[in-house]
Amino acid sequence: MKYEIIYRKVQALVKTTLDATGKAFVEVLKNRFRKGQEIFNSSQTLQQKTGSLLSSFKYEIKQSGIDGKVLIGSDHPASVIHEFGGFIKAKKFVSRRNRKIPVMANYFWFKYITTKKPEYKIIALSVMNKHGVNIPKRSYLSKTNREFLSKFDEIKNNFVNEFIGYFNA
């Protein structure tokens, strides 16, 4: 009977620890983003513009008894391309003066004309030449893992101390 009570306490402790782990990781991840509106971001830090990618990160706890894991991820379409980098190919084209122009290029030409920012012109020309745009790698998850480890040490120590307390009581 005593072991069953301890098992239930440990089971609850595991759930609390998994929850703290998920929350801490997502918090560290969200702190990696910086607010910015620049078109060209030469840094390796992902910028927060609309916040939709940032707010898409969630965690889920999978637990069976005292065994468990935390799944962390995003279902945002841009999450993979920003983590690993890559090429976004233009899919739709429009005809202009007997030429097929990527719709993506039209968007950037419009932005250039309305804002006069030369970055948009550069992107528009690149899209027209390459029929797409290169997105640089900005690994936010792997860098978050390194930053998270110090927070995880604290979570792990809390778990161990509370676990040991069950047997000292």
C-alpha cells in the first residue's frame, strides 16, 4: 500500500516535471526571436514580424505511468524552412507583355513601388531570375537546446530532491 502511494506521487511528479520542461523549453525558444521589420536579416537570429511562427510553438506531454516524454514543435508552414534554410520555388505565374512572371515577383515589385525600399527590388529581380527565393538557415531549435540545458538542470534537480523526499518522509 505504501509503495502504491509513492508510485502515484512519483507519477504526479513526473507529469509536473514534464510540464515544467515543456514550458521552459518553449520560453527559451520564444526568447530567441527578436522583434524586427528588416527585409534582409543578415543575422542568424530569426525575427518576429507578425508573431504567427512564434506563437505556433507548443508542447505536448506523453506519459504512461512513470515514463514520459515532452514533444515540442510547430505546425506553421514556415517553421521547417527557417530551421534548415532552403529554396522557395515560385508556383504561380502571370503573363505580362508576353512574359511569364512569378506572382511572387509581382508581390515584391509592388512592395518596392509602394515603399521605395531597394531590398524589395533585389528580391523581385532574384525571384524573376531564379523563379524563387533562397531562405537562409536560422536554426532556432538546435540553439535553443543549448540554452535550455541550464534551465533543465534546475528542473532535474527539483525532481531528484522531491523524489528523494518521498523516501525520507
